[in-house]
Amino acid sequence: MIAPELIVPQRADEPPRRVDRIRHATRRRARHKRLRLQRPVFVVLSLAAIAMVLMLAYVQLTAAVTSKTYRLAQAHRERAALLAESLQDDETIAQLQSPERLAGIAATLRMHDPHVYAVVRLPEPNVQPKPSGLAFFGTWFTTTER
């Protein structure tokens, strides 16, 4: 192993210093000075980046609100148009169902009210009793088509 170099002290009463410790201390001082000079630049850039992010977020939120406002206005216009169309359709239905119009159409087709009413009697339907007992279980396996 090689012994580190020794620096001869300037005065005789000082102990000898090691070169590697001196180099390390010099590099540490230079790095500390460089970082100290870069610190204000880093702070300014960080604050500018934070401000930029906040402004972009504000613009994005404003754009979203504006977009939703336009969509709401469009929905209100569509609703008003549908209500007007519905009222117009109701008016048309009422006009087409009017008794005077139907009587006029019936007269052109030579239709008239009946003078004799025919009453037709239908036979009573034969109702089969519901199965009970063992026959009840048989209804589970049969299909009835209607």
C-alpha cells in the first residue's frame, strides 16, 4: 500500500496535512458555492412552474364551465322546440278527432247511425276446476299453448 502524500507545513509547529482531505474539502467548498449560486435560480423556476400549473388549471376549469354552459343552453333550446312541436301535435290531434270533422267524413262515405241495435249473447265459458292432489304435480310437466 502506498502512503498518502504529506504536505510539509509552512511552520514547524503545525502538524502535517493529508492531500486527499484538502482536495475533498476544496471540492466540497466549490460544490457548496455552486449550489448556493444556483439556489435562487431554482427557486424562481419552481415558483414560475407552480404559477404556470395553476394558470393552466384555471384555464382548463373555465373552458369546462363554458362548454357545459353552451351544452345547457342547447338543451334548453331543444326542450323549447320539442314543447312547441308537442303543442302543435296536440292541436292537430284535437282537430282530427273533432266530431264535426268525423261526421263530415261519415256523410261523404254514406254512413249513418244505426236504427236497430243487435244484441248478441255469447255462451258462458266452461271453466275447468284447477287440479288438486297428485294431478297438481302433473301440471308442472305439461306445457299449455295459448
